[in-house]
Amino acid sequence: MRRPLGIPRPVLAAALVLAASVVASASPAYADPVNPAHHADRAVQETGERATYLVTLAPGADPERVMRETGVTEVRYVYRSAVRGFAADLDGRQLAALRAHPDVTVVERDGRAVGAPVEEGTTGRW
């Protein structure tokens, strides 16, 4: 019976120690280099800038009550059909209050959505 090839234990241990030290030393400012919205959220929280966010609420939650309780005043749209929530211009205080509110399930920065290209002449329902 052949013994399976593997990584020698000392090499594996060194790799795990190195990986753990890299993760532990990661700066919070660069915690999510793939998501530029992470950095924009920090700017909103630290400088007082405002940005548009989409807020999704738990089923049955009242958007107006949540807005009132979190101090949200500049609402762009209120969603009541497929999902419950709203789009609003938020400052850092409002953003923090919404993320802590028990009826809020998701708070995400508004942005551009890009779909897959569709061939010319394609028909049908999607």
C-alpha cells in the first residue's frame, strides 16, 4: 500500500502560523479590499458625509416607525410589496442606528448593478 503524499508537518505548521499572523495584523481600514462600499461607509461614519443606502426590514416591520426611531428624514423611496424597507440618504449617526435596530435585516450602500450581457435578438421572460 502506498502512503499518500502530504505536506510535512513542520511546513504545514509554519504556513498556519504565518497565515494566522497575517489575519491578526490586518488593518480594519483594509478589511474588505474587494468592496469599495466598505471604505465609503467609513467616510460616511467619520466625516459626516451623506450617502444613499437601501434598508431591508424584517417581514411585518413598519418602515415609517423604523425611520422615526432612527432619525431618518431624507427618504427616497419606501418599499412595501416584494420587500419591506426604504432607500434613504443617511449620515453616520443614522447608519449606525439602523444597523443596531432589531427590525433591520440589511443595510447596504446603493450602487450600480451590472448584469450579464444578453445576445442581440434574445427574447423571453427572465
